[in-house]
Amino acid sequence: MNPSHRRIVVSLVAAATVLAVGTTRPAEGQPMPTGAAVMAWHVTIAPSWFDPSTAPPQITPFGMLYAIHDALVRPLPGQKMGPSLAESWTESPDGLTYEFKLRRGLKFHNGDPVTADDVRFSFERYKGTGAKELGARVQRVEVVDALVVRFHLREPWPDFMTFYGTTATAAGIVVPKRYLEQVGDDGFRKHPIGAGPYKFVSHTPGVEVVLEAYGGHWRRVPNVKRLIMKSVPEGTTRVAMLKSGEADIAYVLDGPEAEDVKRDPRLTLVATRHASIFWIEFADQWDPKSPWHDKRLRLAVNYALDRKAINEAACLGYCPPAGVIVPRVMDYALQAEPLPYDPHKARQLLAEAGYPRGFDAGELVPIPPFFTTAEASVNYLNAVGIRVRMRPLERAAFYAAWREKKLRGLFLTAVGNAGNAASRVEAFMYSKGGYAYGGYPDIDELFLQQGRERDPAKREALLHRIQQLTIDRVMFAPVMDFRALMGVGPRMAEHAINLVPMNFFPSYEDMRLKAQ
């Protein structure tokens, strides 16, 4: 059996397996959901997260997107990529056509049927992360009939399903064409309609989003009747809410708050296994007039960081030190050891670069709300003579500045969306990537080459070569793979965190509250 035919069979078998274990439309007599669960978010919930069309290269928006919306193919419990609105999909032997068959009887929350026309509309409307790459690769989307849609590629692209069917992008999420054309983009963000496990009820900006279980979800009616998503950026407040019973799950706790949860026998601390990583970006390394153009200074930053100690302080030891900015849990990730903590070597490199007494490196802007990681990094840099001051930004402002490439000097960032090494290369290492500040012609060529290579072993070699070049050229200062620490309160019988691979949000429809 040739590899392409094997992929077709594997896709169909995977779909059949999911159907066989009961992930069909809810049967009559299924218990009605009960109770309300409160999720205390680590950030202010943005209305833009109701609309998948503009999703950035981050996992956080998917905590809202996958509650309200659904996709043809998406991460599911036990599967990095499983059939969702599509009951099956196939790839043609030449790798040029992907065909998806929708489940029968699917409806959006307003009662409109989910059709292949909605799939095409949603894809053509998408302009978030990866849109440029998808637009360049996909020639056209063909609606065969109400339940069948075909994607025609310009040339074989082995990463089409990675970009379309995982959290690498939100391009596979399906929104209702008729409703969107009626209310427009602004109206949709005020009252989103989706096909996910929960329906939108209300949004109080900066305070909370209220969702209600959708009885017609194809997989199952959620066990919990109502989800209340509260914006609580202050970590100590999230923990206090957990202790008082005001919250059932507290998202993404920093080291000190996580330690507080561990000390309370009524609470549970859960370390996620999602594909996230922290690194320091050298935004000005491409400018010959910038000190960061000197590789020795970038190398000094890498030697200055005690990654093990940062992990202990910010992550209670759950976050392994990183040697490259592709998380080790991803396919095709290079398993690279980080540079050792060597402050003497860092000072030596500074002296060789002409800064025997160190130098004023300006500001370091950290991604909110990970200030323990940022403060520790700043302290280690200052200790060797790289004098930086931390300048916090509000989270939305940080992302806007990053997207528009207005962050200069040094900044600490983190990315947690899934995919594989190629999707991370596309966003941050390929010179035309949406979040890349620069690049190299040979890395660009290797990226394009791997995108055409259908042999997995050869692709892996090319992607490993790209990652090694970023290490050799010190393009980044990787800090640590991030394992979000989640606090769980005593009312939760099943928190459903870590059911979905490489995703730190619960599998919402699988959560259960204890009987009251």
C-alpha cells in the first residue's frame, strides 16, 4: 500500500473508531446537564476571541473558540487531530485534494444547518495566523454538495491538515454564513453563533462571559449546564476565589500562587502537557546598528539565564529548560539541550564584544501575566551586566505590538498553540512569517523545501536542520517549555484537563461537577 492510500485508510479508520465509541449525536434520554462551573481566567477575555477569523498564534483564544464553535477536524480527547463536524476525510493519492464529509443533521445554535457552503465561507473569510500560508497553498474550495467539500491544493503540501485541523490556526472552525452576512463582523462578535458544545448567553466586558450547554452538540450534551468565564488577571485573586468556592478552576497560576494551591488539601494542582514555550526575542538582531546584531551578545543572554532556577521559581519544577523554541512535545521537534548557566562565560562574551563593564540594554517587555518568569530573567541578565528594565504592557497591547512588529530590543514571549515544528517555523523563523522579525535565505529555502517533501523522515531532517541553524545563529534565547499550572476546586468531580493532547483547557463537554 503506498503512503497516500495508507493515509486515506487511516483517516477513515480513525473516523470509524470515534463513531464506534459513541461520539454520535446525543441519544434520547441522555441526562440533562446540571449546575454551573466558574472558570477564573488569567487574562481579560477579548471579544475578538468569539470570532475565529482573526485568531493569533496563541492557544488562549481556543479556550473560548472551542467552547462556542466547532471545526471540521480538531483536537479531541486522546487525539491530536480527530473528526469533529466532519465524520471523515480523505487525501488523494497525489496529495492535491482533501475531501471532507460532514455529519448529517448538524445545526448551529440558532437552528441553521451546518453545510459545506459554511465550510467554504469560513475558510475564505479567515485572516488569522497562517492565513497567508493557507492562501498560497490552497487553490480553491469546492462545494460538492451540502455535506461534501473539497480543498484543491496548488501542489502537495503535507502540512495542510496540521494547519487546518489543529490549533496551529483557527482556519478549520466553521461559522454560520447566513447569520454572519445578516449581522456583520461586529454583530457576530457581540453575539456569536457557533456549533460547539456551549451557546453564548452574555458578555460583560472585562468581567465575564456566560455560556449554556447546547443540547444538539454532535458529540455529547455537556455535563455542566452553564459555564461562567470570569476575567481575573490577578493570580492571588484567582486562588482566593478557588479557596472560597467562587471559582472551580483557576487558569495558569504563577509559581507562588501554584504553591499556595498545593498547600491546601481541598484543592488540586494540575500541570498541563500542552505545546507551549517561553523565549526571549532579539527583535533588533537584523539591524547592523543594533548591539544585538552581534551574535556574542545574544549568546551572552543565553549563558546568563539559569533556566533550572527560573523553572523552579515560576513553574515549581514542572517546566523543562528549553534549547530551541519548538516545544519538545511537537512532531519534528529537535530535542536540543539548553546552553548551561554560565555567568562567567556571559561576562567574557560581553567583554569580547566591547562591553567589559556591561551595557545598558534598555527595556525588556514581558508577555502578561508571566511576570515571575520575566523578573527572574531580568535579574539574571542584570547580574552579568546586561542592564535591562522590565516594562509591562497590558496583554492586548502586547499582542498588538508584537503582531505589528513594534516591540524592539528584548521581549519575553510564549506561544502555546499546537501544530508541529513546521507551523512554528512558519510563524517565527521563516522571514515572511507573520511574527518573524527577520530571517535567512537558507532557512527560507529549507522551509519551502520541507513543505513539498512528503517523506516524513526527510521532512524531519529538514526541520531539524532549520532548528539547529536557529541555535547556531543564536536567533532566540529559549527559556523553558511551559506547563500551565491549573488550580482545581473541590466541587469538580472531573476537571477534564489534559484529556485533549497539547491543549491546556479542559475538554468542556467532559467536565463533571460533584452531586450537590
